[in-house]
Amino acid sequence: MKHSTEVPSVASVSGILSRYSSSRLWRQIIKGRYIYLLAMPGFLFLFLFKFVPMWGLLLAFQEYNPFKGLMGSQWVGLKHFTDLLNDANFYRMLRNTLLINLFGLIFYFPIPIFLALMVNEVRHEFFKKINQSIVYMPHFLSWVIIASMTFFILSTDIGIVNKLFTSFGIAPIPFLTQSQFFWGLITGQTIWKEAGWGTIIFLAAIAGVDPQRYEAAVVDGATRFRQIWHITLPAIRPTIVVLLILRLGHMADVGFEQILLMMNPLVREVGEVFDTYAYTQGILRGKFSIGVSIGLFKGLVGLVFVVSANYIVKKLGYEGIY
């Protein structure tokens, strides 16, 4: 009997490996079917509200006409982007957007880390849960409520602060209509509303620190401050770095509702940002293509910040997001 000495072709080997990989993939999916089922709503949300709407980015390169539709509108290429860059308000909006986010990066970003460290040091469980509930609560208030509360606290005529100043013989200060207060006011609102909610991820990271490291530190005579500085902070440093990179991805994105509610004609010079301009042009004036081009421009700016920050972080020896 002769034995076949024919060498399998590359195509046949590739087909066998492909079928093996496919069957292995399906076995893994079936094995973890409940986990994939739990993740399905998230995947559907991501697909329906993040990927499907990307078809609308074509509007940024068209002179969109609702009556002609997406495929019937006139193509204008990069016209809307050149118009945006040549707009007299462009650099003012860029300055306001970046500086508001920079204020948040400097003053807001460290606050959740500090709060998480402080909450973690509370030893009484009931008191700890009460504190967490209190700092979480503002997150669930809408910006309409936050803006109303700010008005009742800082307005010139009925504001509590100015009434207190008046009672001491001090002239009322127009906090809401003076441009020098606007960026600080926006940052203060963000800190009060979101700082507590931002502690969740850091508390989860702290919970993953090995307790034996603290026990060894106690044996060595380390104080609580030394344990935080030399154990807790280094342990959560990767989480801080990742969240910082993600935060930089939103440097061209400012809370639209907050700015719209707090802005007035007297502070428009420091309050006009890309989000409000897109709303004015795209919704109020019906220039949908301009609104979409602004959104795409913001996305590109965020991408540049993320890629640059990730590159720098890796050069410094830390792990980035990819």
C-alpha cells in the first residue's frame, strides 16, 4: 500500500485553522452566554446611539437640505470647516472651551480622589454610608435645579450672599453678570454636583488594594498618612492615569445645559463655547451642517488630546489606555 506524500496546500490549512478558530469562538460564547447576555444591553446602546448616528457625519460635508435628504443635498467638501476656522468668534470659543475645561482639570479632577481617600478612612460603616449618600446626592439633580439654586444664592436682588453683604453694609456683588466670575462659577458648580459621584471608581480601586500591605505598614510603624501616601496612592495611580487621559478626551466638550442656563448677554464674551454655538447655528437657525461640523471638529480635538496624552504617559513609564 502506498502512503500519500502530498503536502496540503496553504489554502486548505488556512481553511482548517479558520474552521477550528470559529468553532472554538462559538464554544467560548456558549460557555459564557450569561455574561454576554448581561453585556448585550450595553452593546446595543453603543451600536444604536454611537455607531448608527455616525452616518449623519456626512452632513458636515454637505449643504444639507431637509427636503432633498442626505443623499440629495449638495456636497461642499471642507467648506463648513474653513468657515468655522475663519469665523470671528472661533478663537474666542476655543479659548473659552479650553480654559473652562482646564479649570475643571486643575480644580475638579483632584477632588474625587481626595474625597475617596477621606471616605475610605472612615471606620464607622453607618457613618461612612451616610457620607457617601450625601456626596452622591447632588449628581442626581438636574442642571436646571443647580442653576436655580445658584440664582437664589448669588443673584444681586434676592441672593442670600448679597443679602448677607448688605446686612454688613457691603455693596452687593453681581456674581452672575460679571465675566471675571463666570469660569470659577462654572467650575464650582461642577465640583459640587459631580465630585461625590466621581469617587465611585476611586473607591472601587482602593477596595482592590491588598490589606496585607497595610498590615505590614502598621508593623513597620507607618502612620495613616504614610499608608495613604506610600500604599493607597501608588495602588490607584493606574486608575488615575486612565481617567486623566479620558478626561483630556473631553477638552473640547463643555456641559451644554450648564453653560446655556448660566450664560447671559453680559458674560457671553467668556461663556460662548462650541456647544452653545452649535445649538444656535444648528437648531435655532436650522444650519444642521454647521452644527454637525462643529461636533466633528470637537471629536477631532478630543482625539488629538487622547493620543498625545497616551503617548506621553507611556513615555513616562505608565500604562495608557491602549
